[in-house]
Amino acid sequence: MVSIDKVNSSDSFRFVLSPNCSISWRDLLIFYVLTCVVALAVGLFFTLQGLWLVLPFSGLEMLALGYCLYLTSRKVYRKEVITLDQQRTRIEKGVHQVAESWEFETPWIRLVDEQKGPQNRRRKLAIGAHGNYVEVGEFLDNSEKDRLAFQLKDCIIRV
């Protein structure tokens, strides 16, 4: 998902890129708790039938599911922020805080749009200057990258 803001009244633009999120954190927790309740009920039923090994393995399955859901949801909440103004272009990446940051002089930046091979192959967008390039929007699909490339080129020309 791409959102664009015009910063203040100056010629600055901010692009906020984030992956599509099909479920909120709250709904994911509700799903996990309900799944754990069902697994606990099934485990207790079999434990009362004398098959006591079902309950510990059911618990291990729920721990593994919780861990995998956490890892997956963490990837969904990452963001990339591209800020363009007349002097500087800043690219910041992170989950809840900035983990990586790059800065380039705006008059020298280039947008590299690579698509080699068949039409349905994953496309690469990168911003940079003087041989240092940073890939942006890795998690976007090709149609979103088309729109992002068009909008970035338009904003670079305006700035």
C-alpha cells in the first residue's frame, strides 16, 4: 500500500509504503485465543479418555502456531518512508521505529526501474545516486510498483 502526503506547504513529498495487511493485530489475537481454546478442549477430552499424551502435544502445537503468527504479523507491520524535498531525499525503513536510514542529495538522485525476463517477474525499484542505491517497495506487487514509479518520477521532477 502506498500513501503520499504533501509535507507542509513547501515542495516536499512523503511516501509511506507498507505491505497489505489482511487482518488486524487484535483480530489475530482473537483468532489465536479461540484456536487455543479449541485445542485445549480437544486435548482435555482425549486426556479424560486416557490418552494423556494428546494434551502436551496440543500445547506444543499452539506454541508453534503463536510463534509463527507473531513472526508473520511482524513482517506485515514494517514500513518504508521516502521523504523528498529540494535538498535531501531520505529513505527510512523499520517496523515500529527507524531501523535503517539513507540520505541522498535530491538533485542527483535517480530512480532505477528494473524488470528483466518475463512480464510477470518481480520488478525492482531503487532510489539512489553515485552508485549507491536502495531498493524500495520490495513487498509491493508489480501494479503498485508501476504507480509508485510514476508518482516518484513526477515528484522528483516537481522538486
